[in-house]
Amino acid sequence: MNIYNLTRDEMEEYFVSHGSKKFHADQLFSWLYEKRISSISEITDIKKEMLDQLSRDFSFSKLKLVQVERDKDVCKYLFELFDGEHIEAVLMKHDYGNSVCVSSQVGCNMGCKFCESGRRKKVRNLEAWEMVTQLLMIEEDLKDRVSHVVVMGIGEPFDNYDNLLKFFSIINHSKGLAIGARHITVSTCGIVPKILEFSNFPLQINLAISLHAPNDTLRNKIMPINKAYPLKELMKALEIYLKKTNRRITFEYILLNGINDTEDCALELAHLVGHLNCYVNLIPYNETNNLEFKRSNTVQIMKFYDILKKNRVAVTIRREFGGKISAACGQLRSKKEEL
Ligand code: SAH
């Protein structure tokens, strides 16, 4: 077991179950997340026997950073896991802070046709500590705080739900990385039962839905998950989520040339989401070497945008990061593995 897997409550339980004091949990959290120790021997305020026990029960190791690609306002990190697998995380420097896009699985089973990450089937879920230490290691490299987190790297986070919630709890805790829930976003391709479950999660984390098509015929073609959870069910779940949480959701919509970027699609999309408390984030597609999809041209993107605007849908166009250093969506890892 890795120490970065433990929530603060689990740490308390651990100390109590070893006849020790609850407050050690706060101390240990502070050593791990404020003082950033690299070895257990640096801890000075917990008794030696307890430290010995800790070092028998837990590993304090992080990931292995194997490659960083840097551009002006974006860095891409490639990490090796203990079993030799690779995952990636991307740091984006915004004027409002440093945002990191983390991976949640090795590979992905969702099979979205346009997505590079899904070309490799899921090998395994990432444990909470493997997500937490992506952030710790990036902060170490950056020598600055990460202020925003998006779970939009490799993997489907709602297919790794329990570890994801642990991750949120650890990074959000005031003695942990203290990243505010409103600064955390999770993106899902639309796993309906988990969306419903997530509506009961107490932290005010932002939810983004990868929609990418305004009707079942088209969505079935590009996102196989739609066959399990078609749009009617998805929309119903989102209505319940919105009612329960009083939050706003984001719809992500990649514009794929000639596929989902027509004026009819824009109108259909406006009708589909227009009644919800949401906004639509239009994403210029990052073309990859391996797949047949092309990005829509700027004129088409602006037309699509205007139609949504005219129909009173809140809409933004995603700023692009990292295209140059293949930091977009699973490309670095797949480059590495094809070498
Ligand atoms: N599985 C989750 C999170 C990971 S993907 C999900 O589906 O939301 C994060 C986002 O990147 C998704 O909206 C996904 O559809 C999008 N994406 C995948 N490949 C892309 C590409 N080549 N260009 C632009 N966006 C892409």
C-alpha cells in the first residue's frame, strides 16, 4: 500500500487501530503535502515505533518521471508506473493559475472513435496515489502550486470511480493539496449510473460531459458508450444531477469536419441542451497521425458557435494548448509506445 493512497480519515483510522493518536493524521498529512518529505526518516514528531510500523505498512514512493516536453505555457509529463506502464499529465499555465490535466487509467475501454487514448484497451485503473503523485511531481518540477485540476487525461474517470473519489478527497483536503472543489473538473463520456451517484458526492466538483454529437444515430457511431446509455437517459441523469447539486455542467463538443459540425447539428444541439443550466465548450479537434478525423475549419467553427449563441446557449471555444509538443490527448504516450 502506498501512503499517498490514504485519505485523512483513513489515516486517522490507521493510527487509532495501532493504538496511536488521531492527531498524527494531521501531522503526517502535513509532512507529505506541506513539507513534501521524500523519506519517512525526515518525520520528527511521531514516535519511532510508530514510524517503524508505518514504514513496514506503506511505501512512500512516487512515480518515475521519464520525459518532459516543454513549450511556453504548457508542459507535458510522461510518467512510468511501477509495473512499467506509462501515463501522461499536462500542465497548462493560465493567467488565473496552473492547471493540470491528469490521467485516471492506463488505456481506456470507452472506444471513442476519434480519441487516441482509446486505441489501447484499458490495462488497469490508476490508484488514488498514482493520481495524487502526478500533481506532487509536477509541483516539484514547476516550483509552484497547481491551482486547478481537470481529470481529462487518459482513461474514463467514472470507470475508476472509487479511486477517483479518494483522489478528490485527498487533493481537496485543507491539510492535503488544498485544491478547492470548484477548481476541480471531472470529464466523463456519460456513464449514467455514476453521474447519478456523483450527484450525491458532497464536494462541489465541476462535471463535464463529452457529448460530441446531438443525436443517438451520430453519437452511436463515434461513441460506443451511447449504445449503453443513449442520450435520453444521459439527459435525464443530468437533469437529476442539476436539480440535486444546483451546479452548472459543461458539455464538451469536439468539432469534426463534415461529421458533427453542420448547421443542423448546431441547431439540434441547441435544442438538446438549451433548457439546462450548462455551457457548451467547443473543442477544435487535435488531429492525430493515426485516425481519419479532421478538424473543422475556423469558418465552420464560428458558424457553429454563432448558431448556439443565437439560440441562447452559453458557448465558448476551447483555447488550444500543446498541439506542437503532441501534448494533446494521449499522443505522447502513444508516440513513446510506438517507438
Ligand atoms: N474519458 C473522459 C475523459 C478523458 S477525454 C471523457 O470522455 O470525457 C477528455 C476529453 O478530450 C474528452 O472530451 C474527449 O472526447 C476529448 N478528446 C479526445 N481526443 C481528442 C482529440 N484528438 N482532440 C480534441 N479532444 C479530444
